[in-house]
Amino acid sequence: MKVTWKLADGSEIHADVAPGTTLKDAGLDNGVPHILGECGGSMSCGTCHVVVAPDWVAAAGAPGEFEDAILDTTEAPRQPASRLSCQLEMRDALDGIVLFVPEP
Ligand code: FES
């Protein structure tokens, strides 16, 4: 399943990601800058912050209450479509998803 990360400099990283893989792990596996995942996916660091592209917001869904709170602590300012990529697991509905990687 396909994922595209768009970087602030206009470049893109594309990857094939297996179902069930978090998009934080996929970002780390593919060397996506600024995806650090320092807490290992336990929703406490905010270093896996991404912004979901407009066409994918509905499929990605809204953050849960705790994720929502952590999104207020991310280094790059939060945006309306911000998510923690450790909370996005690859599944059929997200095949092709495009994520913006904000500059801290
Ligand atoms: S990896 Fe720490 S909040 Fe996602």
C-alpha cells in the first residue's frame, strides 16, 4: 500500500507500506526527516507529527482525545489536519495517503 510524504522543501518520499504498520514506523523505515517517534508510539512525544492532505482527512479520521492533547505540544505548530502518525495504521482505506511533514 502506498504512502507519500511531502517535505517542506517540495520533495517527496514514496513507500510501499504493509497493512497494520503505523505510519510512524513507515516514516522511520523510509528515513522521512522530522519523523522521530521518540516515545516509540506511546503517544507522549509528538515527534511523529504529520499533516494529512485534504483529500485524505476523512479516511484518516479525527484524533482521539489524548492524541488531540498531545497535538497541542508538537514542535511545529498544529494545523487542522494534524495527526500523530503513530496513531495511523496502514489499512485499505489509507492506501495512497499523502502526508505533509511540517518543519519543526
Ligand atoms: S511516536 Fe511519540 S507520539 Fe507518536
